[in-house]
Amino acid sequence: MPSNSLIYVSLLVSAMLPHAAQARLSPAESRMVETVRSEQDRSIALLERLVNVNSGTMNLAGVEKVGQMMRAELEPLGFDVRWVPMAAVGRAGHIVATHKGDGKGKRLLLIGHLDTVFEQHSPFQTFVRKGDKAEGPGAGDDKGGMVVMLAALRAMQAAGTLKAADIEIVLTGDEEDAGSPVETARAALVEAGKRADVALDFEGLVRDGGRDMGSIARRSSYSWTITATGRTGHSSLIFTPQYGDGAANELARIVTAFRQELPEPNLTFNVGLIAAGANASIEADGARASASGKTNIIPAIALARGDFRTLTNDQTLRVRQKMEAIVARHAPGTDAKIEFEEGYPSMAPTAGNRAVLASLNGVNRDLGLPEMPELDPLKRGAGDISFVAGDVDGLAGLGPYSTGDHAPGETVDLPSISTQAQRAAILMSRLSREPRK
């Protein structure tokens, strides 16, 4: 058994470890940590107010109201805040906020979004706290992310590191359902990306196997629609030279060929909706289809909608070309076409993104937190940061940890707000002091 003196030394070392970790922080960084911790109740109260305002993407008034609430938080921090209306694309608009620093360090772009997937008709509308958890529409995605962003900025202001920092914030009002044309809907974000040196995305933190992960990549998301047509007639004549295979079999050929020929690393593709018959149509929202026909009638039309997701823009182009080639083959007596919709580009894993994660892991070490490994991009969906990924190094997932996003019961882990805000405040302060390339 160990002696009493050894036990005492062991306990003394254990007690000193948190302080040893904190000793690697500068006085200003320690002040940021203290500020975030002391203002946690304030952050939770703000989150409750934001969540209790419905801002489903198509609730334009609600999105604008959340924008006004964010303006009220940002202006006292020295940000010049403007509202960018998006009536041209059928959406509410965006918040763009600019903080002018001394112009010497890296220019930061902070990204979040005002809208949620929960529209006014959703039964899930209210913030409910349950100890260290809280349920509510957008509690994690992305009102929790905006709260983390604000908590970090307030901590920087309290520590004096915000004054010299050049920061631009873009909070989109339609991240969950982007307006069309997307070039217009994302113009303000793209322009901000061209001005920035580092982009930080405040959507949710991902945990894998209990570990906080670093997101240096996000896959694309594109939807497609196939329309197959064939010669209709009595079913006894199917597969004859006069009538051919029919539209349903042509669509089945295409979908089967996708499954056989498209698979490659980091690609997923899905058929989400199918309809075929003598008559078939897909409704304007793209989420519902109808068809009519008889068992003894060769289908004249067959429709399918789906999506595909890629890790790089080169992969996107390659996959599209392969899909087009498959569709173009045509079974006897049929025709088909594929149409691709606007979507979210990819955020490829790059050396620059890895360097930003390395900077964050430097913060983790100094806070006494575990290192954050790279997240498998297959475990993260598409997001707004991808629109600027071709122009600027970036990192996603600086928001809080949450579960059940996009569904009733969405739940945010409240302590993660504090941890993420500490990380973000120190990371932004350090990056903003680094010289521009």
C-alpha cells in the first residue's frame, strides 16, 4: 500500500492539474474563460428568448424578428449591422454585421443562421429546460450556435481582444431551405468569404464515440429528378418492338444502374420518391407524387426524385456526368432525362482547414481539454460554410452539442455552450492577431 506521504503528493498534483492547464492561458484568455462561465445563465436566457420566436424558414416575419434580436446583441459589441432583404428569392433576409479592427491581423468570417426547420404549423414551438439539457426548435441548430457566437464575442470584449479584431458575421435567413436562385440567396455570404482569411461556422458540434470532433469538411447536397417516358398500350404488347419496355422498366433500369455503377468513396446517393403509371406527377414542393394506371396498361411515364452528396466539387462533376450517361442509354421504346437542382457545394478537407483545426487544438491543450480529431465527413451534412470553402480556410461545428436536430424533441447540451464559447473566444482572439498572408 502507498504511504500517507505519497497519497498526499498524489492528491496535491491532481488538485493542481486544472490550474496548470489554465497557466498556459494568457491573462486576457483567462479573463475570457471567466466571462463565459459567469455569463452562462445570461446565454441560456437569450437562447430561450430566441427559441420561443418561431423562425421557420418560410415564416418570414419570424426570421426577421430573430434578426432584430441578434442586431440588438451585436450593436453594443461595436458591430455595424445591416439587414439584407431576400424578397427576390422568396425568403426573409440575412444579417450582415461588421466589426472593424486595426487591420493588422487575419480577417474572420463567422457564419450562422436565423431560421429553423420548424414552421408555424409545427407542434414543436417552445423552449423547455430539463437540467443540463433544453429542448426547443433550433435550440441546437442554429440558435444555440448564435448564442455561442455571442458569448464568445462578449468574452473577447471583456478581455479587450475584440477591439483590434476584424470580424464579419453573416447569419443567413434560409439555411434550411435556400431561396432560388441560390446565386442571389448566397451572394452576401460569398462576397464575405472573398474578404475573409478564416471562416468559422457556428453550427453544432459533433461528438463521435463521446469525443468532441473537429469538422474540416462538409459534403455537398444536390437533388435530381428523372422523367422516363415510354409507349403506352395493352400490357400484352410490352417488350415488343412496337411498344418496347415501358417507362417503369426504363426507370428501374436507371436506378439499378446507379446502384451498380456509381459507388465510390465519400459518395452517397438516394432515391427518395418514385411514381409511375399511365399518368404521374410530382407536386411543386417536390415532396409528394401521384400516379394512376392499371395493371394491364404499359406505363407511359415514370418519375423519381433523389439526392447525391460528394466530398469535392470535382467529384460532384464526375458523378453528374456518370448519372447523365446512365440515363442516356435508354431501354427499347423509351426516353428519359435527368435534371439537377441547385444545391449546397462541398467543403473539401484541405491543408488550410487542417491548420485551423490545429489552432483550435492548441486552444484545447491550453484549456486542458482533449484534442479534437478530424470528423469523418460522412457524419456531417451540408451547410452554408461550403459556399465560401473555395475562397477561404475554414472550420465547422463551433456551435453547441445537440441531439435530435430537425425533429420534435431537438435537445441542446447546455454545458457545451460554455465550452464552445471558451474555445471560440480564444481561437478568434489568437487568429485575429496572426498576420495576414
